[in-house]
Amino acid sequence: MFYRKPIEERIAERQAKLRPLKEGRHFEHGPAKFVFISLITIVVLVHFVGLAIVMHFYS
């Protein structure tokens, strides 16, 4: 009926229009960045809370 390019060709054309990425200024996946930073924050907070508890009971 109507001719439409395959999805691979449409994606390739869209990516060709994008400007080049700056080295060291790009994180591939936005949600992955959010999860990574959240996990790091949680780990740091848990360590500080654990340290405060240990210092409270053993001082």
C-alpha cells in the first residue's frame, strides 16, 4: 500500500542528524544514571547511619 522505510533505516537517519557527543559529558541511559546515583546515595547514607549507631552504643 504505502511505502515506509524499515525501522533500522529510520533510526540510522535520525542518529545521523544528531550532533556528536562530547567526551566525558554523556551518560548513555538517563534512567540508569538515576538508579546509579540513587544507589550510591543510599549506600553512603546507610554507612553513616550505621557508623552513628555503632558510635552511640560503643562510646
